[in-house]
Amino acid sequence: MSKLMIVESPHKSKTISAFLGSDYKIVASGGHIMDLATTGKFGLGVDVDHNFEANYVPIKGKKKLISSLKKEVASSDYVYLATDPDREGEAISWHLKNNLGIKENHYERITFNEITKDVVLNALQNPRKIDEDLVKSQETRRILDRIIGFRLSKLMQSKTGGKSAGRVQSVALKLIVDREREIEKFIPEEYWTITADFKEFTADLEKYKGKKIEIKGEREANDILDSLSKAFQIESVESKETTRNSKPIFKTTTMQQMASNKLGFPSTKTMRIAQRLYEGVDTNEGSIGLITYMRTDSERVSMEFVAETKSYIEKKYGSEYVGSVKVPKKKENIQDAHEGIRPTSISRTPESLKSYLTTDEYKLYELIYYRALASIMAGAKLLNTTVLLENNGYEFKATGSVLKFDGYLKVYNKFEEQKDTILPDFASYNSDVIVSDSITKEQHFTKPEPRYTESSLIKEMESLGIGRPSTYAPTIQTLKDREYVTIEDKKFVPTKMGIETTDKLQEFFSNIVNVEYTAHMEDDLDKIAEANLDNIQVLKDFYEEFEPMVESAFKNMEKKEAEKTGEICPECGNPLVKRRGKFGEFTACSNYPNCKYIKKEAKQITEIMPCPKCDGMIIEKKTKKGKIFYGCNHYPKCDFASWDKPIEKKCPNCGGVLTEKKKGIACINCDYKEE
């Protein structure tokens, strides 16, 4: 009996083929094979007048693949649809079944959270049919995103010069714009602190006669200093042992946040690397998936992994390091279909796999591995001491913390430091009076909430229930690509176009482009997946509210005038203006479409150094999306290219090209680095 298994990626098929052997033929669909057409009313590919019937067509460039897959299906006795274990994967399987001629009694749907032999074999023993409710939920999301994206993007392009708008994208942009305006409106308030310095510690002024004190000006600070002596009465010394428990294993958002904070990875890079770790890496065991599925809201962990890890901890660190795993409560807006992100086996340490991984793969795997290991270890024990000192009615406080038992920090201290602040042994003092070396004042000003970083924006979107794990990275990338935001000091700053787009959307679509509506829509999608809500009714309710708003905006939204350059069109004499196109800003005639003159801009060439591969010159170039790279001016005859800026110095190890990195200089051919 010939068996066919269809997965998404060739890498995944390679990993699975290694342990299923010749009994199965594993082929890849390359993700989705079908998508909504761009025909019909407004080019939506959806019949909005007849129950939102979707018109699916083959994705461009995939007709040949579809024909090949059809032949594979026709020559197989049974088909296993093994796409990813989420709604997106369910929808891909649904399209495969409906478009490849797969009969109802000749297929099964299987899912697995990790690509290891035991888990895949177990999935084959527990097949099911396609979950139509999950498909409806995903299809509803796709239709909503298509309608909102197409209609609002067309509006923005015609009225504001903005490039696009979207259900989640525009709300994320609004968060960034709103934060920027809060910062602009913020008025700093002055305050002062007073600190007593002793030989072994410092203490800060907290209260006056039992009440919290706030010092608003320097005169008030001076008055307090004048009333203090250098002698302090030791009022109390309290020590208390506390436990700091480890955090749960990663879910998508916490992985993206930690990778951003600790590794400096953008969310798109984190997900790309995690995908490779999930699909399989060539090791001494063969090709094997190193982590569980990386798109998840869940923090659950399998009891099998817990048992394996507890045994590992006891053998390697001792029984006192074995902790207990708390089962996280299911929160609102959480899809708890599978586990969190963890290594597929705790025995596959990062160190043992280092030679099989790229530098970035190793960094992310190390982060995932030790987070999972730490989550099953005992808490760290801390001795916290608080000392209260009195001086003429003013109460000063000093705090200290000493690590008594490292617990999970034994393996996780690289990512979560514990610094000891040791206070003296006050019990050994001969008197309950202690004399300070100095008492100082310091001026401060209150600060506004900081701009969003990629990490903090993801955290905010998750807490507000906007989007899902698979949407955060592409949403943020779209904001960058559309030039709605720039990055300054790793923080998002809205551009003029981003602010104007947000303002126009709020003027006409405030009922829909907001946090509450977007989060409510996510709830509705969850209910559809659980068969508790009719998907067609959700679409009807949305469209009946949305489309009149769009029509009103097309009619009443004031069109932004193009910015004049001060030049005159050489062909018709009308003013030249700045316009935006697919590849950025350009200068053209204001009399378009009657006059189609476009000014040819002289390209500025920045020469870097002679090309190391030919007699050409390395110059600064840009991709279509505006990302800078460095390549030879003799391209395509010479293919030298680098994302990092080359320098005129050869690698002392291999003679290769050295490039400038954020943390120093590195060779593009070997592991040589200079800090």
C-alpha cells in the first residue's frame, strides 16, 4: 500500500523521511497552494453579496507544483495531510484536499508538535479528519484581512499617499502614534532625592514622621539637609527569606521578546531561525527537529518532557535542584491547542549541538533550551534584609539581598542575573547609632512612558488581545516596509506619513480601527473555531458596518496635496511635485495623467573599497525595500555582496574580507573576530 505524506517545507520532509523510511513518500507543498483571487467586486476575490463565497486560485508560480502533487496523490493509496498544528496549517490541508483530488475515504489529517520519530509515529496512530471549524475561523480571518486591507489601502493610496492599511497593522501603528503624542505632551516634573552614604552601604530618605515624603524643589531639599545630623538611629533590621521562581517555558511572544532583548534579533529573524530549528537540523542522529512548534499561545509542557527533565536535573545538579511545574491557567484570548516552545529532548544540550548550528541558531536554541530547563528547576532562595534608620523624624531605608541557594539561576544566570547587595551585620554593632560619611541631594525629572521597542510592542499587542502569534512579526515588518515607522535607538518612531495615515483612519474609521474592536474580532474568530459562532454572520455584521464607512471616506476624505518641489515641468510648464511609488519617492509632473513626465534622478554612488574578487569597486547599494548592502559595481560579472560594510584589511587567519559588525570586525569566510 503506497502512502503519501504532504508537509509544508522540503526541510521538514527531509527530516521526516529519515525516520519513516521507504514505507512513506514525503512531499512538500511549499505552504499554501491557493489564495484569494484579486477579481470580482473591488478585486477582493470574495462575493460580498452572496454569503462571502471565496474565489480561490493557485498561487502564482505554483501551478506546476500543484500538477506534480496531483500526480503523487493519484498514484498513492492513502494520503496523510501533515501540515502545521494550527489554524493556518488546517487551512492549508483543506486546500490540499479540495484541489488535489483527495477523496474523503483516502486521507487522514495528522498533527505533531515536534518533528521527532516517536512523536510523528504516534501522530500516525491517532489520525483525524480536517477540522472544518478551524478552517472556517482561518478563512474568516483571511477574508476580513482581505476586505479591510484592500479597501483601506486603496483609500489611503488615493487620499494620503500612504501605502497600506490593515486590521492589525493599523491598530499597531496607532499604538506607536499614540505613544509618540503622549511623549510630546508630557511635561516633566522636578523632584529631589536625599541619600545617606555609609562606609558599607547607602540609605535613601523615604518618610517623614511615618508619612511618604516627596521633595519637589531644591529649597525643600536644602531645608531637610539642614535639619539632619550625621548620626542615625537604627530603628529596625528585618531579614526574610524569599523564593524567586523560574518563568514558564516560552510561548511565541515571550520568545520574541527575549530574543529581542538578549540577542538583538528582530521578531522576523527569531521566527525564521525558530522555523529551521523546528523543521530539522542535520546532526549526528540524522536530521531531527530540535524544538517544538514555535507558533503558540500556550505555556503547557508535556508530562513526558517534565519527567525526562527532572531525571536529568537530579543526575546533573542534585535532587535539591528539582522543581515542580505549575500548570498555567488558560487566559482569555489564548489558543491552547498545543505545548509551549521547548527542546524536543533535554539531552540535546546546546553545547553538544554547537558544531551543527549556525551562530544565530545556536544563540536562539541556547535561549530556548535553558528557559525550558530552568522552568522545571527549584526556585532560587534569597535572604532579603531591610534596615530602617531615623534622623530627626526623617526615615531612611536601606535594602540588601543575598543569594542563599541558586536554584534555577545555576543554568539561567546568563539571561537573568542576580546581583548580591550585602549589608553589614548590624547585630555586631556596639551601639544602635550609626554615623554617615555624607548626606547628599540629587535633582531628577519625571520621564514619559518610553517609545515602543519591538519587544515592548509585541508585549502590548498580546496583552490587548490584538493579533495572534503568527501575526506579530509580519505586522511589525510591514510597518517598517511601508515607512510608517523608523527605528531610533532600537525604538519605533512614527514617520509623518505614519501619523497622517493614523489620523485619517481615526477620522473615518475610529469604530473599527481600535484596540477594542480588533480584540473583539479575535474573540469571535476563537468562537468560530470552537463552533460557537456562525462565520457568515460575523462577516455580514462586519461588512454592513464597514462598507458604508469606506464609501463615506472615499467621498468626504480630503485628498492630500502633493508637495511642490519648486521646479517646472520641462514638457508642459506645470509645477513638479513629489510622489510616492512602489519603489519610493520620485519627482513628477502635477498635471498627471495629462502629462506623464517623470524626472530622472541622478544616482549617488558611495564607493567603499576596491573589490577583492575583481578590478571593480565595492559600492553601497539598496534592495527594493530600501535595505543597504554592499556589492561590486561590475555586477553581474562579479557577484561579491555583503550585508556588512567591508574594510580594506584582510583576515589574518584566511586572507578573506573583513567587515564592520555592531560589536567589532569579523571575517565573512571564517570565524575570525575583533572586538
